[in-house]
Amino acid sequence: MYDFKVKIQTNQSWNLNHLYTSDEDPQIEKDINQITKKVLAFEKKWRNNNRYMVDPRILLEALTESDEISKGIDILAKPLYYFYLRLALEQDNAKLKARMNLINEKETELANKLQFFGLNIGKISKINQPKFLRSSQLKEYKHFLEKKFELAKYQLSEKEENIVNLMGKTSSGNWATMISEFVSKEVGVVKKQIRTFEQLMSDTHSLDTSTRNQAGQAINQILNKWVDVSEHEINSILEVGRNLRKVRGIKEPDQARLLSDDLDKDVVYSMIRTVTKNFQIPARFYNLLAKLVNQDTLGYHERAIDYEARNKKFPFSDALALVNQVYTKLDPSLGKIVEEFNSQGLIDVLPRKGKRGGAFCIHEGIDLPIYILLNHNDKLQDTMTLAHELGHGINSKLIAQKQLPINSDTPLSTAEVASTFFEDFVSEELLAQCSEEERFALLLKKIQDDVSTIFRQVACYNFELELHEQAKTKGYLSKKEIGEMFVKHMSAYLGPTVKFQPGHENWWVYWSHIRNSFYVYSYASGLLISKALQSKIKANPSFINDVKLFLSAGSSKSPKVIFADLGIDITDPSFWSDGLSEISKKLTQLEALAKKLGKI
């Protein structure tokens, strides 16, 4: 079946020597001292010199110097990056947390010293703003300035912004990482084997009913242990966000997210409404899945049954070879980037106790390496996750090659397009190699992933909207109230076939995205937009060159403009309906194939 033409010798852990040789590397302090000197020099030069607020040429000089301070997203990008990655592998290491805290405090101190500069740019008079936006000298900074001018209305004073920065970690950041760390330390027993929390989640995908149920019960016990703490944690995060919105004059709970992502509310809400109206699609899917495993209903913990994985294993070496093959076929330069991630030790592969769960791809500036974290369990889904995170990696790599540091960030609205775009091509490659029986299993898995990426995330967005609204009205939400809201919104997309049993109401506890408010819309919009790009590639393979330009754009343009350049109008409501119709058609094909093969 899966003929991976090029076998790759794989590395399976991060090589952090690209950053520092050890936690005690003296270069860490040298870097902190060097950046501190640059910040102090910048402050001395520009704090009392406001000529950049009237002269585009002088603003270019100041922006260039600002970019040179760190060449990254954070001022102390490199040391922060190193210890963030170290903590991802050892979440319960108190010594690492202490170092990270000290560097974070220094970062905040330095950021506050530079706060005046960004605030002053927003204060450039409305009369002068057009002159700056038309300036040929500031061409590369045009969209950055557009955003600064738009966000200026929500700015606080410099002292107030400094306080927000100082309190950010203790008021919400620490809460947001706490539960993840606690849960990652927990273990449960399935079939007399001790399993980490991440492995328990994987066990709920098993075709074996008793394995699924034992894993589900173990997860229920772990989440029940921490739900009281989570109640306080989530209420604290909600209260902090509510108070910050109030002082900034931001009215809606998701407005700050959409402003940050440079996206119009009408675009996102059009997508949210369209997906919600089509919740009958996932309900159909789960009805079919229950029939395939000979059950009348499914428990909530059974929604991700891995029907395909009866005997097939996807070790990391095979997964990487497949992804490399697909990316190379799209464009040889993309395959080379995949090989670099592996050969340079930029992917940490296997789950282990204390390691952060899930997966991520992270970059911290144009001159630092990009790292990927996985928890690979040899499942097909793990292959899709690898493809997804490498999509992010390629996106970041191309941005670093083309953009100024100030434009090196990636709005969520474009970042998830890159990841799902490549993930879907890997899925298509697998389907092309299949027998009819294998095609059925993979098509089922693909639709299952689409349902999770689109409908589940939109259900979560709806849950978050009510969560924030109820918290604002009531002042505090009990774990019972949160659980009831969670069940309500998850049931809405899952349909009547999926039943919530005692304990399932607490499964919001481990869902980290709700601590990063309204992040989840980007998965749904990203996949639907990526489907449009895939269609263009299939019609014209050379369109990959346009896609690479999109992937290298970073934050240099608004998402609406970036997609318009590709011939996609994300302001058109029918655009979202077209993508959902494609999923519905594939589900109809799957239902017909299930009957043909005698599975239902």
C-alpha cells in the first residue's frame, strides 16, 4: 500500500545546541546583556526625540534600529525561546521555571522601556498619517503602520501599558499553563499498563471497546481531580480579560482576538454562522461511525475512533518519508526544507512523562531555528499532525527568507491555512495509493479530521462566546455551569448519536485553546480556505508558486488582501458554503462505499 520511495534516517529529539549548549551556557547572560545595552541606547536616542512622528525618513531610521534589537518577536527572543523549549520537555522542572521567570521579568522590563515608541507611532496625527502610508521609504512598513493607526484608539497610557505587561504572566499566563502541567504528570491504567495522559487520549481512538472505555474512565478520573482548580483558573482568566477590555474600551469578548489577527468581524462571523447552520454534516458522520463499530450510540470519549488502524502502524520514519515525498512533489524546495527539519534535529517526536502534550511548531524570529514538538504514537493521525506542523514550519521558513523582522509574525487567519493546506495533500497522496477497502478507511479518517478541524472548533467558538457572556453577567461560573455549557455546544455539532456520560462534562479542563481566547476559529477558516487553494493547484500545478508567495507574506499585508491576491474573496459568505459542500459530498461517497463493502 504505502510505498515511500525515499527512506529517511530520522532524528527523534531536539538539538537545542542551535541556541545554547546547556542551561548554564555563559552565552545566555552575554546575550541578555548585549540586548539590554541596545534597548537602553535606543531609549536614550528616541525617547525625547519625536521627529519620527512627523518625518517618514526619520521613522524609517528608528524602525530599522528597532528591528535590529532582537530580529524576533520578543526582545529577549533567543534565551526565552531556549527555556520555553526546555520546559516543553520537562514541564515539572522547577529550576527551569525559575530561570524562565527571571528572563520573562527582564523581557518585560525591556519591553516597557520601548513601549513609548510603539505608542507614539499610534499617536501620529491623522493629518500626517496619509503621508506616512504613501511614503516609498516606508513601503515595507505600510501595513504595520496601518495596524498601529487602527489599534491606537484602544491604547492606554505608557504607564498603564507597562502595568499590563508586568501583570500579564501572573494574572493569566501562569494560570493558563498550570492545568496543562498538572495533567501532563498524571497517569492512568489501561489493560494493566500504566499510560501517560497523552497516551490515554490516544487509547480513546482504539477500535477495542474495552480499551476505549478504560481510557475514558481514567481520563474522567484525572479531569475530575483537577476540575475544582480549573474552575478558579478559568474564572480568573475570564475576569482578567473582561477587565482589560473594559479599560481599553473593547466591547466584544472576541474583538481583541480579531483585531490582533487583522481580520474583520463580518468575515469570521459569516464563517461561524455558515458552519453552525451545517451541523447536520458531523451528525451524519457520527451516525455512520456508530454503525461501523456496531453500536447504537457513541460515548463522547469515542468520537475519534481510529477505524483505519486495525493493524497498520505509522512509525515516524514512514510518516516523515511520506510527508517528504508529498512536499517534494509539490515543489522540490519544500522537500528540502522538510529534510532540514529532520537532519538539524528540529523535531522532538515521542511522548514521555512530563513532556507537553499535543503538538506545536514555533519560531521566534527570522534568524533563529524553527522547532516542532510532536507526541507520535505511530497512528495515522500522527502522520497528519506531522504534515500539519511541517506546514507551519515551511510557512515560518519562507517568511524568514523574505520579510523584515517586523513583518515576520503570522496572523492566525493565515497560519492555519498553511498547515491544513499541506496536511490535505498528504491525505490525498494516501488516498491515491489505496485499494477500495483502504480508500474507505482513509476517506473516513479524512472526514473525521475535517469534522474535528471545522465543526468541533466552531462549536468551541460558540462555547467560548457563551462562556464569556455568562461570566460577564454572573461574575463567576461554577464548574457545573461551565460543564453544562460545554455539553450543550459539543452536543450541538455531534448530534444525537453521541452521548455524554458522567465525567464528560469536565473535558473542557484539558482543552488548552480556551485559555487562549477565540484562537480556534482559525482552524476552521484555515481548512476551508486551504481547500480553495488545493483546487487551484489541482487545476494548475504551477499555482504553487503563488502559494509560496502567500506563505512568505507574513504580516506584511492584511489577510483579506493576501487572499484577494490569490483570487479568493473571504468576504463572500458563499465561499464558506462551497467548502462545506465538498465535505458533504465526500461523506455521501463514504456512506455509499460503506454499503457497497457491506460495512453497514
